Amino acid sequence: MVLAAAIAVVLSGQLQANAARRVALVVGNAAYQSVSRLANPENDAYLMADTLGRLGFELVGGGAQVNLGKSRFEQLVQQFGNASVGADVALFYYAGHGMELGGQNYLVPIDANPGKSADVPLQMLNAQTVLAQMSDVQSRLNIMILDACRNNPFPNSTRASPSGLAQMRAPRGTLISFATQPGNVALDGHGKNSPFTSALAESIQTPGLNLFDTFNRVGVQVAKVTGYEQQPWTSSSPIEGQFHFVPANLPSTPSAANLAVETARRFYGALSLADGYAASSLVVPEKRTLAAYSPEGISGFYRSLSSPLQVLDISPVSSTIVSVHYRYGRPGGGVCETTANVTMRIIGGQAYVEKIQAGC
């Protein structure tokens, strides 16, 4: 039933398809506290997490991780490194503000507010830190994707580059993909997703495309859509063997059970972050106005917990029922640990939460 067994990585002739293991950390930062909110990174992160989940990636945190402060960002990167030990593919995706200072690229947490350039390394996450986590565990293939080539959000307080990111050298077995060329600014576009992430989500679901053809196709599509104002860029070291997000001889669409499991994973991932908006969007439409399933109702309850919800296991019971084992600290004290049976409804190829039966 595991999606990775159905849609496999092919890195060499000796790698068995059903043994391949893929791990991804997907981050979208939009709700910045000291600068203007960005329009698309949250949507982009949800789109990428959903797409990668369908393609067999284990998602750190159970789904898209959105609007991260510095401390939480660092914790998740470390979890990503730990989860990538022994993996065949480790993939990091980031959408949000990024900036270059002194030849280094920094990913901007939502609580960053540097008063001077010296504050940047203390308040932001150096992209090299992520590469170090990926390189240290020696995954067969590492992929870093940065949809972060926007204007410097702190031009009055830092000496950082006013636009774009710096070129980065890819360590062994690594491909780094930028939304646009070094020093240039990527566009948010006019839809709910950026042109780069829209093209990326489509391309990685195309059967038979190898790694380099996938990102070349993204570049061609983005250039055309933006009137050649934006040209995605890659940096790569030599990569052994062949990698396909979806091999030519395997289906690109998930079963109903896999779709239900991934939606449940995203739903409980949102609950663990008290993100009522994201969780409510995964509930059947007619229930989203009810107190228990409204964004306000979900956020209010899960923010009141004495310790965040932690998912221990998710597994399918049938094509529309998912078993979720989790625990959390009750608002008034004590711990709730239970297994919930979550009934899903498939609407237009998307799974939505319809009913939850749990012990506490």
C-alpha cells in the first residue's frame, strides 16, 4: 500500500524499485512579521507537498511546513537530515523570502528583523546548512529547490544584495534548482501559485522524464509564461545513474487509498501546527462552517494544547478510511493518546476529511 512501492526512484540498474526511499522537507514562508506578507509561498508549499506525497516521498512533519520562525525552521532541517539517513533521495523545497549576503544565501524565517547586516547569520537560515545536512547523510541523490529569488526585504538595514540569490556550488550527487538566474528576481505571477512552482509540480509528474530533462522543461515553461523575464537556473555536480520522479512504465496517479492517506497526513500535520486554515481546507466543503471544522475552531483548540499534537502512525484501513495514531497534551492537563478512524470522501480526484472517530 505504500506509494513509494508503486512509483519508484530509479538511480541505477542495481536499485530495486520497491526498495527506493524518498524523503522531502517542504517549507513555505509567507506571513512575515516585520515585512509585507507574500502572496504565494503557502500555496506553493501545499502544492509541492501534495505532489511529492503522491510520488512516494516521506514528508518531514507530515506535510507542508508553513510560516516558520527561526527556531522551528532549524529543528525541521535537523529532522530532515536525520530522516534522510539511508535514503535514496533527499529533497528540500523552500518558497519565501531569500537574500544574499557576502556570497552566502539565507532563507528568511517569518520572525526575522535584522537591524544590521551582522544580524543576518543569527536571524536567518544559511542555505549551506541545509546542504550540509543532506551531504552528511550521503543520500544517493540530493535535490534542493529554491523558489526564493525575491527582492531583499530588508534593504534599509542590511548590505545584502538588493535582488536575487548567489550562485551555489552543488556538492557531490546534488542538484540545486533556483526559480531564476543568480542575481535576478522571480515573479509571483497572477495565480495562487508562482510560475516556477506551477511548472515544477506539473513536470515532476510527467512519466519518463529524467532529472535534468525535468528541470529543463520547467525552465522552458517558466520562460515562456513570463515572457522570458524569468529563467530558472540549476547548479549540479556529477550524478551517477538515472533518476525519474515517475518512470515511464509506472502510473502517475495514486490509488484512492494512497490519496486518502496523504490527505490525512496533511490534515494532521496542519493540526500539529495549529494551522486551522490549512486543516479546514482539507475538510469536505459543507462542514467547514461548523465550529469543530472552521479555521477559527481548529486553531483555537489546537493552540490551547499543553503540548502539540504528534502523529505516531498513519495507515490505510480501506480506500476511504485511514487510521491515525497520535497524542497531545490536553488543555487542562494530562495526555491524550488515541487512534482515530478518519473517513474520507473523494471529490473531483481530491480526498477530504468527512468524519473522525477517536477515543479522546
